[in-house]
Amino acid sequence: MPQSSANLASLVGSRLCHDLISPIGAIQNGLELIALSGGSEPESPEMSLIQESCTSATARIQFFRVAFGSAKSEQTLGQREIVSTLTATTQGGRLRADWVPQGEFSRHDVQLAFLTFLCCESALPAGGTVRIDHDMAGWSITATGPRLNMVQPLWDHLNGLVPLDDVGPERVHFALLVVLAEERGYKVMVTSDDSTITIKIA
């Protein structure tokens, strides 16, 4: 995936997230109006299901906006916004995100961390914890869970060992992480054992 393609993909991602977030927000507002007007029981199973689905979709779009969207290097994200996005994205699931670093970070750097989170998510079908930390050496992401399911060529690609020629939608974050990391002067290094994956971005 050449850099021009990565930049184009980011712009497409931003456009999709921007266009989808408004109608989902409108659905949520409509549900609130229905509940206030007495048109439906607010705690009914049907209303609860629609509300939960809208909340989940909104959280996922906000996450994708950072992970796949376009952003300028000077844009930053604060700890509260990052943690809120990760918490909403994983709510109700078997995967937990543990964001450790304090303060604000470049949106470009948070993008790399979020893409790495997606890589870890794909290797934890039974759930687990993804711990994201940052120090002077760079990013350190550790994924642990009861069962790892690593498609080895994808992780070898992160280590720079093999090219990733067949890029499908379910693995695009692996390809994009490598391209963007190299573009921004970083190197991705992966190690793993039976229950843990450790990814360094430095």
C-alpha cells in the first residue's frame, strides 16, 4: 500500500465517519423524543435494543475516526477523550482497554496506538486486556487473554518479515499500521508467547 493510497484511505475513512455520525445521532434524538412523548415505554426491550445499538455504533465510529481518519500532525487528543472513546468501544464486550499514559498526545500517535489495538483485538477472540503505555522509548502495547489466535503472516508483516499482498477489509489495520508508522519515522516490533503479545512502536 503506497503512501498516496494510505492518505486517500484516511480521507475516505474521515468522510464515512463524518457522514454516518449525524444520522445515528438523529436516531438517538428521535428515541429520546419518543420516550418523552409517551409513544413507547422507555425501558421496553425494543427501545433498549435500538438505543444500545445506536450507542455502540456511535462509539465505534468515533474510534474509527481516530484510527482510520485523516488528521493533521499538530492535532492532539487528551487522556479523557481517549479513555472515553476506548471505554465506549469496548463496553459490553469481552475485551478491555487499559490506557495508561497521562496528558495529551499527537493525534497521529494515538492513531498508531488505536490501529495496534485493532490488531490485538483480532488476536483475542475470547477477549482479554490490551494495555497501552507510552514512555521516552515510544509506545508499548501488551495484549493478554485466555486464547490467542494469531494469523502469523499478519504479525510477521508488522515485524517487516513478509509483504502483505492480499489486503482484505478484515486485515487493513495491519497494512495501514506499517505504512503510517514508517511514514512517521517509527518501527513496529512484535514479540509473543502462548498468552501475550507485546508490540513496541519506537
